[in-house]
Amino acid sequence: MRFFSPVLLAGVILLVAGWAEAQEPAMNATTDKDGSAEAVFAAGCFWCVESDFEKLDGVKEVISGYAGGTEPEPTYEQVSSGGTGYRESVRVLYDPKKISYADLVDYFWHHVDPTDPDGSFVDRGKQYTSAIFYSNEEQKRIAEESKKNLAASGVFDKPIVTKILPLTTFYDAETYHQNYYKTHSIRYHLYRFGSGRDRFLDDAWEGHEVDTTPDDGAASGGASNATQSNASAQNDTTTTSQTNDWEHFVKPSNDELKATLTDMQYRVTQKDGTEPPYNNEYWDEKRPGIYVDIVSGEPLFSSTDKYKSGTGWPSFTKPLAPENIEEREDRSLFTTRTEVRSKHADSHLGHVFDDGPQPTGLRYCMNSAALRFIPKDKLEEEGYGQYLSLFE
């Protein structure tokens, strides 16, 4: 029998323990002391992705940052200019007892254009392309199987090009970018609406109920939780206090409005323009919901007062919130009309005429470009729950 000295034996034990820890797969490397696990995703503008993931039950925190590059301590200016190898990304800290990694991947697919190899919505360049960054082989397996399931579902008629990559680096973005949808909610909403993200996702997933999670139980207990949240978070939503910032609205500068509004939205709301009839977003909108100012979010009109006027513009018999409407005499175009503007944002909305149906006899002829439509099923989560009674 051979005997080992206590010092040698202790050394062997430490070496074995270190080797075992290095070989231990997966999740332990992504689980913090408080039991939180982490996942990293890139889906274009990290303001939007952070906002979407923070709505999920079981998600503790979402951090905007930069993943996948090699340069140390990248700045927003460096990443946004391209060439660094980094993508705008988010680090999602979550409770694996409430929601699984497979749930998060499934949710990710519902909030990205996975077919665009050159960017994401209005943001172009590799730094805005989509990716799932895995920290271990189990995350890699789940992501790859989920991607195959999405491709086989037929939701998209183009190839799924989202990259599945090992997580090598992640740097937190500057403080200014964290929780941007809360700290700069008006500017954020203008950017998000103008990006077309939500309209694309609504169109892509309409009529599709697809769960991409693997069939081996990897989504343990959380798949239905995330899948049910997909539809409710397709459009960006905020808490009541965030959306109701219109009550304390401070109008952005002219340069900021130009940067966040579309050309038509800017021309209509800021330059008293008029959009073409029958070639605007809401003239034929029939869903129940309310219409708010595109700049401030203040509630203006309801679908319950909308009617088909035959003019090619959305028309209403009365305002939803008269206190948010101001009327002024308009002597342009060699005639006298009554202009309608929003109180808080001072946006030009359209005109009101006295040729409408009863009971008011009025026709509030509005420009779609001055409005944002919030469907009935989004009112509560966007902070307009007080108007749900209109549709009961």
C-alpha cells in the first residue's frame, strides 16, 4: 500500500475539484448566487428589446449593452458606427423557477425580424442584426432547436438568418441607454412607432400560434407563460405612469421631432399639413380602441365615435377627451374653417365641420399621421384602462 503525504493529497483534491468545476456544463455558469440565470439576445435597438423583455413574468432585470466584439470598453458611438463586431444586445436576468431559457428564446422570436441579414427595421448594419448568444452547450442546443422549429412553422416566407453565437463579451451600455423607455418615454414611443417594428410583428404573427420551444421538456413550466405573453407584448407597452406622461408633457425640440417623426407625421403635426385621402393609416380602421396624439400620447378620439364619412380620412362625431382638444379659426385656403389641435402637444390634427351625423352633427376630420391607434386589448397595459368601459 502506498501512502501520500497530507500536502500532496490536498493538492490532488484541489486539482480534481478545479477540473470538475471547469467541466461542469451549462447553467451553473449563468446562475448567480441569488438563483438568477442570464440570457443574452440581440434584436436591433436595445431600447425596444429591453422594454419587451421586462414585461415577462419571471424576468428580474434587463440590461442594455454590447455583445460579441473584441475591443475593450466599447462606447455607443463606436458600436453604432459599425466595424467593432459588437451588436446592440440585452442581458436578461431571470428566475429559472418561473420561466425557462427556452421560454425566453421563444419570446425572442416573437419580437424580432429573424429574416433580415442587414439590420433590424430602420436600423441598418451588423451592429443591429439579430443573434442569440449562448453561454453553454445547453443554451446552444435549445436555441438551435428553437430556430429549426421556427423555420418549419411557416410564419416567415424567408430564411431564418438570426445567428446563434457563443457569448464571448458583454459590456453594459452607458447609463443614458438603460431603461430608456422609462426615462425618455415620449421620445422612445416616437422612435418605436416610426421604426415600424410593431406593425411588422403584428402582420407577421397574425393568425399564427407557434411555440418554438423544444419537445424535450426544456421549457419546464414556463413555456405557456412566455407564449401567452407574446401577443400582449407585440406592441410596445408601458405602465400607467409611463404612458400618462402626456399629463406632464414637455414638447421635444424641433430637431428631436424631425428625428423621431416620419416626414408625413412631421409635416402634418408641425407644419399644419394634410395627408392624402384614402392613402393613410386609419381611414378604414374598424377595430375598437382609442386614438391618441402621436407626439404626446394624450387621448383624443374613440372608435365608438368613428364613422365612415366617405372623405378618405378618419372621421369622428366628437372628441373622446374634449379637454385635450383646442379649436382655432383657420383662414387659409381662402376660406374660414375651424382647425383642431391637441392641447398638450399643440399638434395640428385636422378640422371640424358641421356636416356630420347626429347626435352631434359634427365631423372631426383628422389626419392619421397625427394619431396613434391603441386597440381595446392594449388599453390596460398602455395606461389607458379608464377607457375600457367604452367597449363593454
